[in-house]
Amino acid sequence: MFLTEEKLEARIHELSEHRYREAILIPKFRFLADEKGEVGARLPETKEWGEITVGDYWRGRDVYAWLQADIDIPKQWMGKEIVGLFDFGKTGGGNNSGFESLLYLNGVPYQGVDSNHMEVFFPKDAAGSKLSLTFRLWSGLEGGGIPRSQEHKIKRAEVAWLDEVIDDLFFTGKAILQTVKILDRHSPERQLLLSLLDRAFRQIDWSKPKSDSFYHSVAIALQILKDELKKMEKKHPVTVRCVGHTHIDVAWLWRLKHTREKAARSFSTVLRLMEKYPEYIFLQSQPQLYEYIKSDYPEIFEQIRKRVAEGRWEAGGAMWLEADCNIPSGESLVRQLLTGTRFLRKEFGVDCKYLWLPDVFGYNWALPQILKKSGIHTFMTTKISWNQYNRMPHDTFWWRGIDGSEVLTHFITTPEPNKDWWFYTYNGVITPETVQGIWNSYRDKAINQELLLSYGYGDGGGGVNREMLEMRRRLNDIPGLPNVETGRADEFFERLHKKIKETDQYVHVWDGELYLEYHRGTYTSQAYNKRMNRKMELLYRETEWMGIVSTMLNADWSHYPFEQLNEGWKIILRNQFHDIIPGSSIREVYEDSKEEYETAEKYALSAWENLSKSIIIQQEESTVTVFNSSPWVRTDFIRVPVTAETKKGIWKDGSGKELKAERVGDHWVVLVEDVPSLGFSTIRFYGEESGNTLAQTDLFHIGSSEMTSPHYKIKWNDKGQITSIYDFEAKREVLDDGKCGNVLQVFEDKPLRFDAWDIDIFYQEKKREVEDLRRVSVKEITPLYAIVHFEWGYMDSSIKQDMIVYAHSRRIDFKTEVDWKEQNQLLKVAFPVKIRSTLATYDIQFGNVKRPTHWNTSWDYAKFETVVVLCQENGHVKQREIAEF
């Protein structure tokens, strides 16, 4: 009736600007375009500055500029909180289109200033001195989509002193009013708080703002609030433990070079806030970011070290960075942990025991085993709450891995500000809605009454700001809400372990993968990166194995390329970040990634060449040493160039056994048998000797639409689709009745939200097949193998494929090259086989996982797209169960 809440909201908003008193305007700045845009740039020394005035615009895409001004701080401000207020413009919504800047105070990096952090508190002794303010501004990018210039207006630049009484009343009033809005309308605390706030704000004399009577009345209002709040006893069984955090994507809507600057801005802001708020505790994961800071801004890094030593800056998280956990190999995930924990131990003396992965798109079943063997006993994420169909039944539970290992797992349940989303967030703000909402959402209240709230603007937003810290102080005193206290994540997890150990309640176990029912398109987007990741994983493994062999043979570690390989591995690990390897970043990120992979490849190939020279003694052209870096005995083909000495003859192994070989053009194709695991075999060419000759027609017969090998009879139709694969040994048809294999299928790929991220379940409603077969030919036919080549056209795209069958192996390879030029279309290939199974077994890191082939429940059909890490033995993909989806 009296619009009390609306009235109070208006008065609190009006009070906000009165906090800053006797403001001194900075009407203009010296301006200098930063043409180079270098990482870690230092103050420019040129005298050729231009000028920019408050109210002017500055424009550009991914451009830097310097603003510089000097200001005299009045002596009479001695003892007051001196604050700068700066707003350099924002083009659109979100955290990605606003200005970002690093302020240098008197020539030294001081604080990040951006659209979420527009206040700068200067040192206590600034009164009576001249301050030199230099801002390095970055325009930002468009945040994805069509590249466009950003337009920013220099809106505000002034220095004032903070009226701490008005500031206190502003935040206290805001905290109480927000609490009133979320409490139950019948709650007694709600009525008491609303009445108290209204009574206090009635004391303010608005007749002449900025007058002595106005300031006096504000002090009276504040005293009333504080006195009455003290009388309201707060007893609440729940504690929300707040830890500051800035989730910095190492690359996403910006490039790696931008991340290095974001880290400098964000971390310097943390350091300044810690000076003002002694209770402030901040957590930063991803040692990659610390390494950037150590290299680019060593003075900031040393300040971080001091805060880590005193316990207020928590360097944790374990992994080198927040890596994707589905696409990288098990070896890579181990190295993520090994590289990350080593850095934390070396630079900060920290022994991290928890994995912090708030924003990764699903977690493979081998992860608990990897964690336990790495000394990690706790796992935290938030992203699983983004499931499309199903909410996980528990938020604190034991996650049991592939070998039975268990890690205590905790989900942060902070609600998103957008009430229409059921997602939880790792970029929380501290409001009554979040501190109450995190408890309301939590599903395991019987075993735990303390929750962890990670707060701070993330995804490049710069982290915690002063408002969050002020609000936390006040919410902790307001009845009707959980206790709101600060704390470290590692100490929270230790207490959680203790509670789980002592509880008499059942603690649930999740035995299986943590599949994210979202962002399924990230298994296929940016295929080049996924291919190069796997190629580098294998290359570096083989190079390291070669290094060990060299060291053992020569009894000398001095030539092992430690530094070279470690730097290469860091490139691999960096590009496994959960927005790089999944394919969910902007185009420029993949330009950088391509260069990085090329560098990593050069490192490994250079090391390989040097190491091989120390292993392989000089040998005749007729002798070849074949290495097998696999952990299994291997039989496979090698190709050996034909030389003057090896034009005609036979190949034999070390025991004198003749090897199956065929000269194909300018190469010999030799089938080398039973090369020992992690070992080698030597084969030799014997010229002019004649061996057993295998007639091609005895092994392979190829017609216009069918072929016969020692193992199969294969038929195809005029579309290039396989109509039959008859297995001679099993005496059965492999393909399902009436269905074809090797069917190239194209689906309309238009998801509801994120184009590069998502494949939605309805994509299957619109399907067409690639039927324009333009060519079929016999590419090669030898006594060892045969290759049939297919070529198709589809709209503006082309597809080339080699079907390879072997004499020595039952394997059939389909080597496919696709030049894809289509938009919003998804290409797949189908092999419907004649096997009935309700489960399919997929290889994953260090093992395998079974997934349903049916859609009985929402948990089943949610997995309509899944990922597999291929495992090979003897060069064969291991056949377990095969199923049609």
C-alpha cells in the first residue's frame, strides 16, 4: 500500500553518489595509441602524445591505448579514504565488450580498472602529493560473432574522498533491503528488518543534500540500524564459506596474449583489495597464469608470493590449467596434475590436495584413479549442473572411478542471477539471494551444513570487487540468512572430509563417468586441433621413450632434452584448455593454436633426430632398424625407400626368416612381424635372392562393385555404400539385415543456443545421405594389402576415402579425407552391424566405460552423443561390443 520497498530502493540508490565528496574532475588525458600491443608493455617514453577529453569516444577492435594525467591531492584530505572513479566506456552487455585497463600509479602497475572495477583506492599517504596516473586501455573484442570495432566513451574521470558513514549506510541499507526481498513474506525477520530500515531512512534530511544537516542525519540513520541489528540475535545452523575467485579462461573470446594481460589486471586488483580488507581470502587455480605473471609482471608475482605465504592468497587447483577431461589422453591428464602441482610446490611451497575444475564439459571415469594416484583426494566442479535433462541426485558424494578408487566430490550450488536458468555458477556475487540460494539448492543437507561459495566476476570479468566484500560483512550480521564468512577452499575441504568421516548418515557413491548433458558439439568442432593434440601426445611419448633408450645405452643423462620436451609438453597442455581443444573459441585462438602445435612438433622432431643419432649406429643401406614404442608386441607395415642396393631381392629378420614384402613404386612395403614392446628389430635386405612369390590373384580379387580378401567378401552399391561384409572365418554377415555400412550421413545442425558447442537431440530429425559417388578405383593391390578408392561430392564439399584390407590382419581401415565447406551441417558415417547389445563399450583414458544403446530413461537418451578415446593393440582397434545408435 505504501510502496515501502520501492521507496527504500530509490533512496538507497540516491544515496550512492553522495558517498564521494569534493570530487576533483580530470577533464582530459594525454592520449597515445599503442600500436604494438605487446604483452607486459612498459610505460611509453615518447613525448608525442595527443589529447582526449572526458566525453570523447575512442574506437577500435583489439587495440591498446595509453591515457596519462597528473593530479594534485589536497592536503586537507589527510586521513581520508582517497578514491578515483573511472569509466572509460562499454559497447554492449556482458563482461566482454567493456573497457579493460591496467593503472600504473607513479609508473608502477597498481590495479585493474574495468567496467566491474571502476573504483581505485589510493595509498593513505597520498594527500598533499602529486599522483601520476597512467592507464593502459584495451578496447576488448566483440565477444564472438562477426568482428566489429568497439566504441567506448570516456564517461568519467575524477578523484574524491569517500564518506565512510554514507558508504556504510548505503551498503547496510542495500543488504537489508535485498534480504527483505528474498525472505518469506510471513517471516518475522522480514517484518522486523523492513520496519527497521524504513524507520532509519526516515531520519535522513533530504531537504538540502550535501549540507551539514544532511550528513548529520545520515549518521543518525546509520547508528539506528547498527544498534537495532545488534539487538536482533542471529542464530543460523548454516554457514556459507566465501572464497574470492576470478575464473579466467586461458583463451575463449580472446587470445592467449589477452589472457596474460587479464591476469595482470585481475591479480593487481586482488592485491589492492587485500590491503583494504584484511579478512579477504582469494583462490586462484591454473599455474599457467602464475607462470605468465612471473614472466610478464615479476613485481606483481612477488607480491602474490607474499600473500600466499601469509595464507590469504590460496594458490591451488592442482592442474596446470582447467583442461578438458574427455579428449586428452590419460597421460596428458597425469601431466596436467604433475606439471601443476610441481609448479605450486616449487614457487609457493604449496602441496595441493584438491582438483578445482568448475567449468569443464564432463569428466571421464578414470579421473578418480588418476587423482588418487596423484595425491589428490577431493574434486570440485559446478558445470554438471548445466545438464540438459537430469539434475545430479547429490552434491556431496564419493565418486568411484574405473578401478574402485574414490575421491570426495563436492558441487558448488550457487544459483545464477537469471531465475530462468537452472544452472549453478562459479562466478558468484555475494547477495542475500545467492547465500540463501546456495543452501536451498544443496541436496545433502543431512550430512553437511557448511557450503563453499566461489565469488567474483569470471570468464574474464576481473574477479571480486569492493561491493562484494562490503556486502559479505553486512550479510553475516543480518538475521534470517545463513552465516556468511570468509575462508580457504583447502580448509573447507578438510572439514568436509572430517564431517563425512564422522556422520552417521549414508554418504552416496556415484560409480561411473560424470557425463555433461550439454556442449556435445565440442567433441567434433575444430577437428584440426583435436588431431594435432593426439599427434603431439604420441610424438612426445615416443620421443621421451627414445630419450630413455638413448640414456640407458650410453649411460649418460647429459644429452636428454629435458627443457625442450618440458616446454613442448606445456604447449600441449595449454592447448587442452577447456575452450581451446573443444573448439569453442574465436577464430584467432585457433590461429595461435596452429602456430603453437607447429612449435611443439619442431621441438619433438629436433629432439628425436638428435636422440636417434645416439642410438642407431652407422649401418648399411640394406639394414633397417625398426622401433616399437608401443607397450605391446606389434606386427605392421613399414615403407623403405628403394636404393641402388635394394632394387631386387628379399627382406629377412634377425633370425633369417624371410619377410613378406612388395615393391610399390619407389618404396618397399615390408611386413615386420612381432617387434617386441618398447623394443626394436633389425631387418636386412638380401639382393638378387629370390623368395616365395605370392600371386596377387590368389589373395585379392576386385571387381566393379565387390572385392574378396583372405578374410572377407565386401560388396558396395552405386552410392559407395557397403551392402555386405561376409566374414569367412565366422561364416556370417557382419552388417545388419537390409542395411548398408559406410553410409555418409548429413544432419541439419542448428542447436538452440551455442553453435560451436552444442548438438541438440532433434538434429536426428533431418537427415540426408551422401549419394553422389563420382569415382571408384583400385588404388593399390599387392600380395600384402589392397586399397579401393572412393570419391564423393556433396554440395560444395568433397570426400575422398581409401578402404584398405589386409592379408595378415582382419582389420579393415577406412581412411577418409573431407574438404567440408558447408554451414550448419553435421557429417557422420554409419556402420549398422548385426549384433544385439543393450550396452556399448567405449575406450577411455586407461580403460573403458559401458554406455547404453537404448533410450529407456532420460539418463540414457541424454547420452545421444558421446566421446571415445581410441585404444589400439597390435594395430587393431579392440572389438568389444558393437552397437547401432
